[in-house]
Amino acid sequence: MDFDVKDNSLIMLIEFAKYGDLFSFIKKMPEFNERKLIKFYYKIIQSIQYLHNKKLIHRDIKPENVLITKNFRPKLADFGASVR
């Protein structure tokens, strides 16, 4: 993610989530390779561990706040409820 401030506006550049959020993805593709699913959830756990190592708590982790990139990588989103 990158950002810039112009004319009192915050401009954020984030990676495009080609497959949308995890909730919608699960509804569209109910069958998913178990091995790939384990790797996918492991990446989410690594993300949470990274945040905790930085002394951040997300506080709103749910399928709707996990975005999926074109490479099927999960990305945590919506840090509105997060705290230090």
C-alpha cells in the first residue's frame, strides 16, 4: 500500500482484490482444495501474527474483511476498529 496527501485529501493505493472478499468467494466456490485452503488460512494467521508483533490488534477479523488477490493471497482489510 502507498499513500499521498493532496489538497487535504488522503489518496491510498492498494492492491486490487481480483476475487473480492473471502465471504463472497466461499459462496461462489464451495469446493476448494483442502491443501490450498490450509495454506490460505496459514497466510491469514501469519498476517495476524505480524500485526501483533507490531503491537496492533485488528478487532474485526471476519470473512468480509479478508480480500483475495489474483494470486489467491489473502489480505486483511478494514482496520477501522484496530487499536495499538
